[in-house]
Amino acid sequence: MELGVYTFADIGTDPATGRAMLPSKRLANLMEEIELADQVGLDVFGLGEHHRADYALSTPAVVLAAAASRTRSIHLTSAVTVLSSDDPVRVFQEFTTLDLLSGGRAEIMVGRGSFIESFPLFGYDLNDYDELFSEKLELLLKLRAAGLAQAPVSWQGRHRAGLDNVMVYPQPERELPVWIAVGGTPQSVARAGALGLPLAIAIIGGQPRRFAGLAELYREAGRRAGQDPARLKLSINSHGFVGESAREAADALFPAYAEVMGRIGRERGWPPLSRAQFDAGTGPEGHLLLGTPEQVAEKIVAQHGFFRHDRFMLQSSLGPVPHREALRSIELFGTRVAPLVRRALGTPAASAP
């Protein structure tokens, strides 16, 4: 199993000081997080695209390119690229460039995103929400195939000017991995399987075991479409935190987690998160992978029993988590959780591409 971390580079308000971190400081801290993840042998680091005041990341490819020059082995991915409101040609060019810069370590994780700010920002109608993603995914995959063959591409759609026998540069030197990220919509899961694309399922609430049916749907859709099972990779992406003790981990994450969930909840009509609800999510059947290295490793291995996933990604830099504690969580995840999981599942340590 591959193990990694991801973040949206939150700059939420610190409950202790009432101040938000400057974007420049958050991005500097982010570089340290990515460097550390590489140093402790994690497999992948992901950055999510957002267009809001509470996140410092609107252009993952730019930040990942900066990280490429400061890392050696770790794979660098968006998590996610909001493809519906982006231009697939530019996405392909950006991540091909990142792949060339990093020596073959770039990946794209595409999705519709959990927020809608990018649609009016780039002039798209939310009534076209589903069609935009389908059409742009089709173009991105066509660009990938044409680039690998060093061939021109032709394409016609409704929401973007067509392409007529044009070359797109730079040319890739390998097939760029394109993942589809979903929050639990069965139709999206089935589409990923039918297309033979790796799938990332984000679990941010509820009992993870309830998502096991989606993993089976994904593999069955791939089988029915005649896809090679070896191409049907599955990632589980979850919130969590690693500490020397379960109490230390919970105390480090809860204030920031409650601030994030409370802020989003006020927009979406959710009630405030209580400490009791948070603690319930850390239990054996809960969605939070939080606790000591041994507890977090045990939970990842237990979930592998019903997901049979190929990758696990932890989001622990949530909200105003203090930088020092976020770094410590990454360090423990790489140096103590990862070896336990790899030993239990018989998978090798991370290596350079």
C-alpha cells in the first residue's frame, strides 16, 4: 500500500489568537511539510484547489512545481484539480511540465470539488455542473493519449472551443496518472471503473465500512467494461492526526477541526461539532484516523480488510493546526505508522520513480 498526506493549506482563524495566518507564511510552512513527508519516506503528497479566503491554494500545480525542486522521491499530486471549471489543455500542460521537472513524479486527481466558487469565477453555469466535468474529462484523457503517442488531437464539445488536428506541448515522456476523486456518488464511482481510471474516495464522516460497497461497484464497473484489474487502483482519503498518545493527538486536532467544520457548517446548515461527536469519530468504527502510531496503523490495516485499497492518504493539516504539531504528525506517520502498515500488508517502502 502507498501512504501519503494531503492538505488544502488552510489559513483559518486560530481559536487562541483570533488571527488568520498570512498566505505567504502558510505556503512557506507547506513547503516544510512536503519536504518532511519526502524525508520520512511517504509515497505521495497531495494539494487541493480552492478559491476561498480560508485556503492558500488556488493553483496546486504551481506549488507542486516548487516542491519538486525540494524533494527527491515523493509523488506530487493535486487533490483535487477542479476540472469542471478549468481548461483541460492547461491542466495537461501544467502537470506534464511538473512531471518533466520532477523526474516522473506528477499525478492529477480530478474532481468536481466540494465548493462552487470556481464556477462563477471562471464564467461557468452551475446548471452545467455534471456536463462540464464529463466533457472536460473526456478531453483531458484524449490529450493524454495523444501526447503519449506524440500525435495531434482533434476534439469537439459544447463548453470549450474545439481542437482540430493540433499538437499540445510539452510532450509527456510517460502516461500521466489521472485519478478521479469522489465523495460517494455511485455514478461517479462507476464511471471511474468503466474508464479504467484509479479512484480516490474521500471519507469525511460516517462509518468507513459503509463505503465498502462503492469499492466493489468500482471494480465491478471496470470488470464489465473489460478494464485491466491492475489499472483499477483505489485510494481512501481521510481526516486524522498522529500523536505520541491518543489524547495528545485529539487535543491537537480538535480545536482546528471544530473551527473548520463550524465555519463550513454555518454555510451549509450543519450544527456545531461537539467534542463528544469528535471523540466518537475516533473510535474503531469512526471516520477519523487519530491516535498513536499503533492505533492509526491498526485502523488503516483494518480498513484494508474491506476496501482492499492500494493507497491511503491522511489529511491532518486541517484549519489552524499549529505548524509544529502538523509536522510532528507527518513525521510519526512516515517513521512509525508507515512501517507498521507495510509490514502488516507486506508492501515495500517508498522508492524513487
